[in-house]
Amino acid sequence: MKVVVTGAAGMIGSNLVHGLNKIGIDDVIAVDDMTDGAKYKNLLGAQLSDYFDKHEFYARFARGEFGHVDAVLHQGACSDTMEHNGHFMMETNYRCSKDLLDACQAQGTRLLYASSAATYGGSASFREEPEFERPLNVYGYSKLLFDNVVRRTLPSAGTQIVGFRYFNVYGPREQHKARMASVAYHHFNQFADAGKVKLFGEYGGYGPGQQSRDFVFVDDVVAVNLWFLEHPEQSGIFNLGSGRAQPFNDVAVATVNAARALKGEPALALDELVRQGLVEYIGFPAALVGKYQCFTQADLARLRATGCDHRFADVAHGVQAYVNWLAQTPH
């Protein structure tokens, strides 16, 4: 099987490359922008058949220069929700994806791509239906616009098209994401540097650290992508989260206790962590007021209806595995 992974040096893309290798797929063409050269570390140890810069790949693929490609796992995007350059965002996330979809359909290539839970924005419900899609920023809108193109294409599509609305993904190989890296990553580094982690205080009717998200471990994201790769008869747009909302406090507790365990120290409850100053609450940033999702939780009914019964890690187990990886990996 010949597979292309775009955004291959990014967090989800690189984990997908390694996941493909683990199931015996090594004819993998990696596509990315390696201007940030340090991202090469995410692909160390991976088996690739080729690598192309994103600025040359898409036009060459559309011309059919790579022969028959079985599937494209399209993770390439600008994922910075604070990016306000709408022209750049639409060109990168929408137009590039639309052109890729057209090329895939013309060549009989399957397309599995990254959408986002940001398409729901200010909604209180998270089902893959238009009435719940209310993006709060141009990033979410760029993802929604492409999802809507896919919806129009699906009835006449000649090959599999799958969109995954990723919720809050955390896990290995995200160090290059800087401010957009996961809370678990920032907590790990805060605790290592300062001996404490910081969380937002009260906001949006939620108490300190009680704002809740659907946190999904990247290994689970890879597993679901590979399940669909092995089930080409399934198409559609699906939520990809754990189906379980957990407060940011849970991430802090899991991170600190995992780091303490590495030093042979016992686990502590949240109230004790706060009392000892190991968890600290800070004021909510003015720049995020009105632009922040205080609660997300993936509705997995549509995913489960396909027959995908993958079981997702909760924060306690996923973050512990991630902290152990971070502690063992130079970054």
C-alpha cells in the first residue's frame, strides 16, 4: 500500500507515520514544510519511501506524478487558533484541501483528513450536524468550509473520504507547536522548571480549573485513523475525541503525580497539590474572553455506528504514559 501523509513532521502526522510502519506499511511519502528544521526529530526512526516539501507536492500530485497512491492522510494545516490572517488560513486550510480532494477523486485515491472540533465553537452540543457548528475563529471556519465541501461530494464520491473532527489531542511529538502544544505538555515543562503548574481561574461559570475539554491521547487518534484505513467502505465526517469531558484540574493532577512518581514520590489529591503550591490558579486572559470553549465533549454515536469500537484512554492513563515518554525523550 502506498500512502501519503501530509503534515508528516507534525504531531499527529508523525505519529501516523510511525503507526503505519508498525502495521507493516513503509511505502510512505512524507509531505511537510521543514522550515523549522527541528521537526525532523519527529520522523527519526520512521521508514519513508520519499519526502516532499508541501510547496511542490500538491501540484505534482494533481498531475499524477506519483503513480497510483492508495490513500492520503491529510494532516497538513495551520492549527494555530490565534492566527488572525484569514487569507493565509483559508489558503492553507481550505483551498489546499479542496484542491487535494479534487485530485484524489480524479485519481481514485482515498482521502482521510484532519478536521477539528473548532467547527463547533460556541455550541453546547457536539454532534456532526450543521445546527451545532458555530466556529469562534477563522481557523474553525476554514475547517468547516471544507467539511461542507466534503458533504456535497460524498454522495457521488468514487473513493473513501473521511474527516476527523479532532478534539484536544495530546501526546508525543508536539514540542514544536510552542503555545499551541497541549496543556499536558506545558504542565510537564512548568513543573520541571518551576515546581508547579498553572491553570486558569474562574471563568464562564466554571470554578478554578473546572473548565472541561475532551482530551484525547494521540495514540487513540492514530488507532482510529488506521481503523478507517482498513475499512475503505466507511466514509463521512466523524468526531474523534474520547467522548469524555474532563476538567483541566484532572490534567494538572495527572501530570504532577506522574512526574512525582518518576521521583518515587506519592500521588497527592488536588486540594493537597493546591495547598502545597504545586497547582496555582491565574486570572483568565482578556485576549481569550468570548473566544474560549469552556466545555467540549465528542458525541461518538456516528463513529460507533461504523463499527469502530476503539476504547479511549482517560486523562489519568494517557497523561501518565505521555509524561513517561517526555521524561525519556530529549526535546
